[in-house]
Amino acid sequence: MSETKVFGMTPTWRRDVHTHYCPGCTHGVAHRLVCEAIDELGIRDEAIGIAPVGCAVLIHQYMDLDFIEAAHGRAPAVAYGIKAVRPDKIVFTYQGDGDLASIGMGEIVHAVNRAWPLTVVFINNAIYGMTGGQMAPTTLLGQKATTCLSGRTAEANGYPVRMCELLATLEGPAYIERVALSKPQHILKAKAAIKKAFENQVNNKGFSFIEVLSTCPTNWGLRPVEACQWLEENMIPYYPLGVFKDFE
Amino acid sequence: MAKGRVEVREEFCKSCGLCVAACPKKVLRISDSINPRGYRPAEQFQDGCIACGICARTCPDVVLTVYRIDE
């Protein structure tokens, strides 16, 4: 009788490090999918990541890759700088919604419009996680946060931003897809999307943008499994999953 | 159907329960032991694992390794 490993840890994930994420936070799943995509494409030595400001600020401690820490929202600008001087490297950013959709809105729009081959992984959990659950640009109408205690209203706070639809109107991007991490079948699709986003850069196909709907059990005030259900019931109807732009 | 086994790196588990909810055969549970960080780690408490790997794909902390037992 012998055993075969069906699923185990991917080499880019740092084995002996505890992540600082809250229990059940799907940031860890997104990190793992990025690691798996990099390992499957064999680009670990070429990959350079840009860490954001937000919950994922310590991402460089969890992935065995080269990383640069960017100022809040400026990860795409730093990525362009690296790509300009080292076009042979695979450059990706990993940003949250407070980083990319709020303070970094200008950077991402111009980065997408310039259409160089880069990969952006955008984590949308509809709230500012690291700073304590304030309202983000992506917070849903009616959703409670520490800066909209009775729920977000369109009159007082405006409407949530749909980044994929917004960026898909531009000529620049080659590939835009929205995926979720709330169910195993969604995780498999997210894996394929993130891998394709890196593959596009390896093949020099242009800008790839992946929005990942993620949970924040702590700031949503839900248990991890309930948070996944909440994402299914509330976020996916407003942020529909699917491919918004594909060069093929 | 394939037989399998789940190995848990107990020290790194945060007791979120996503694997327990995802397992199609319901062979996982949150154990009564406590790890050095104060969480109760997940464990496989009965036979019936089919080595599908869904628990490991759902785990945010990469604590699960799934083996298929070849006979």
C-alpha cells in the first residue's frame, strides 16, 4: 500500500510562516492561487511582486518571491517602473479595494490605459479591513461599516464602484475577469483566471486585471462560513462574475 | 472510489471551519485539542475521505495535505 500526494503546499508559499490574517479570511486562498500560478508556469525566479497597503501589506513574508512595497494605491506606478527597466521580468501587483479602488483609482486607470503587459490581482472585500472596517468605495448599499453605522446610502455616500466594468470600457486591457472565493467551484475558476493573467504576461499579451471577491469575516461581523454565504447572496448579485474583456 | 487521508499542520490551523463546511463526505471536524496559538485545529475524525482535495483548496492557511491511498 502506498500513498500519492493529491494536493499539498506549493513551493512558493513560505512553509514556516504564520499568516497574520484573521481566521477564515480568503486573502490566504488568493495568496495560494498566486503562488500556484507562479509555480505552475515556472516563473518563480522572474516574478517580482508589488505589495500594497492594506491587509496584504505583509504579503512579501508569505511568498518566497522578490517584492517591493509601494505607497498606498501606487502599486501600478511602481510596477510600470520595474517593467520599464526590466521588461524580461514578470511583474504583478496584489491590491485591495481600499488601495486600488479608492486612493489608487487614478493610477489603475492610467496603468490599464497604457496597456503594457502587467498582471493586477484586485481583492474586493467591500470594506477597509486593516484599518478597522471603514466604508470602502466598494461597500454595498445598505452594508454597515464603522463610518456608515446604519448602512451605506446612495444619498449620503454614493454608489459602490464596479471596477471590472469601469476598466473594460477602456481600450488598453487585454483580459479582465471577476472571480470569487466563496465556494470550491469558484476557487477553481479563480485559479484558472489568475493563471491566465500570468500566462498573458509571459506571452506578452497585454494588461490583465483579475478582481477577486473575498470575505472579511471580522469586519463584516460574521463567522467564516456565514461570510461566504453573505458574499454569495449580496456581493455576487451586485458584482457579477465573469469575463469582461478578453483579447482572444 | 478512491480512498484518501487528510494531514493537518495543526500548529498553523486557525479553526475557521471552511474545510469542515466544504468537505463533501463530512469527514472533517474541529477537534477538542488546542494548538500553541489557542485555536482548535481541524481533524479527520472518520474514514470515508475520497481524496478530492476540496478541503485543501478551500483552506486559507495551507494547513491541509491530501493523500490518495493506492492499494
